[in-house]
Amino acid sequence: MRELSLHILDALENALAAGATYVELIIEENKATDNLTITVRDNGRGMDNKQVKRIFDPFFTTRTTRHVGLGVPLFKAAADRCNGELTITSEPGQGTTLQAIFQHSHIDRAPLGDIQGTLLAFILSGTCDLRYVHRVDGDVFEFDTADIRSELGNIPLTHPAVREWLREFLAEGEAALLSRPG
């Protein structure tokens, strides 16, 4: 995939398919250690050890709508190609954690891409709450949709005015984080 945000979107969609009601997405960029770490943690139904061992097989999927599962193997290949790794830990009934680590400066590392679009697509896709943290060398942009929902009361995140506010909030938060000197 051309952007890491597309791999992230796939991982977030996997969390939804696993019945998650809460997902954490943490992106950490540390130029001092030359690492980019992407962590997706959910409270979905989880997987047993047998399923976890098969997750990197492109012909294995838990979805019934298709017979291949290329998302995780492609994400792993992207990390491996950039002197990194992708690991998955999971426990039935407890959820799943996917962590991809990349060498930040690697010439083959895809750009993060349209993370705002990915976040907005996920947030507006349903009722699953998202805690998002993006750290760049100690600076941070973060939010939790559970807090936003609490402030909004009965107004849904899909309301046109809220949707526009979310779009601006995400764009401004990411732009401010990435424009800091460093």
C-alpha cells in the first residue's frame, strides 16, 4: 500500500469485525531512536493461539465474506522491508493488540499518508469509540471519542456540524503536531 494510513484503516476495520467497542490507535515517531511505531489495541473477541499463528497467512481470514486476508500479511511485509517487525498478541474474550515498528528514516518506508481521512472514516463508521494518540519526539496530539460523545450528549458524531468540526479538529491537531520544530 502506498500509505501506512491504509494499513491502519485495515487494522481498525479488523477491530470492528471482531466486535470491538473500544479501540486505541497509538502512533509514536521517535527520530532519536529512528523508530515509527503503530499500535492498534482493541477489546474485540480476540483470537486463540492457533488463529494468531495463522494470521500472517494470506489465505487465512476469520471473515465469512471473503476467503483471503491480505491486510495483516501486507502490513507485516511493509514493516519487515523497513528493518522493523509486526507482532500480534491476542486472547479470546480480551481483544487483540497489533504493533508494527518501522525504521523511521528507511528509504522504503511509506509515508503515514491521510491519517485524518482514516480517523474520520473510522469514527463515522459506527459506534466504536477510539482513543487516538500521535506522538512526535515528545509532542502529542490525542483525543478520545468517548469524551467527545459525552460532551455532545444526544448529538451523534455523524451530525453534519459535528462531522465538519471533527474534520477541522483532526486536520488542525495533526498539522500543529507535525509543524513543531524538531
